Amino acid sequence: MIAQSVTVVNALGLHARAAARFVHRAGQFRSRIRVARDSQTVDGKSILGLLLLAAARGTVLDLSIDGDDEAQAMAALVDLAARGFEDP
């Protein structure tokens, strides 16, 4: 298992469209993906779970990934977060 923190950088935070992009990317990997904010942890492949985190701009999210392709999944999701979830 590997873990890393990311900061939400896009202006609208982790809103529905951004969460959908995250879930789509996470779904490309076999690994188990968990996203945590403070004491709340959700499945990184669940749009509803991600939306429940209510992650506004500046929120730090802790990613933990466990599985065969964990390194690739982490790299892809950290990159997506760093690019603001591809928000225009």
C-alpha cells in the first residue's frame, strides 16, 4: 500500500464534474483506492463518496492505494489533482 496527500487546487473544488473525472480515472485501475479528509474515508471509485467529502479549494486529501497497479494509479490520480481535475 502507498499513500500520498494532494491539495485541491481548482476554483470549484471537488464538485460533481471533477469527482466524475477522478472516479473515471480511478476505475481504470484494479487497485483499491481510498480518499480521506480529516477522519472521513471514502471509496475513490464512488462519485457519491467523493462528493460527501465536500472538498473545497485548498482542502488536503489523503490518497491510499493498495494493489498490483498502485504506483501507476497514484501517479495518474496525483497528476489529475495537480491539474485541477481538468477543470477549464
